[in-house]
Amino acid sequence: MDLAVAGAAAQVSLEGEVLRDVRIVLSAVAPRALRAPAGEAVIEGRTPDEALLHEAGRCAAGDCSPKADLIVPLEWTPQVDYA
């Protein structure tokens, strides 16, 4: 059986090349799925590029505080690439 170490989903609307109505949700990093408002704020109203999306991922990761469990030791969490 495979279990997620962590998960993320995003929904955006585009106005031309500008991101609007950004929603980022994280899973498997808290008792329930949670929104990542810091990650959302980074990209709202901006034109996406690779550096911006990396920054949004880093900020979204700061919106959660994963706990160790039987599957994923806490020392793994700093090694995750939030891109």
C-alpha cells in the first residue's frame, strides 16, 4: 500500500497571463487538508514563472507544521523539495 508523504493541489484562474483566485491546499501535513494562504498570496495577481512558483511552494510549506508519525519520521520534512 502506498501512502502520501505530503500532497498539494492548486487552482487558479487566468486573466491573460495573470494568476487570479489562487487556492493552494496541502494534505498529509496536518490532521486534515488545509489552505496555504502565504503561498496563495505570493502568486495572486502575478505572471507565473519558475522562480515565482518555487517561492510560492516555500511559502506554502511554511503554512503547515507536519508531525512525525509511524510512516514518516519528522527528520524527513526538511528534505522535501517544495517546488
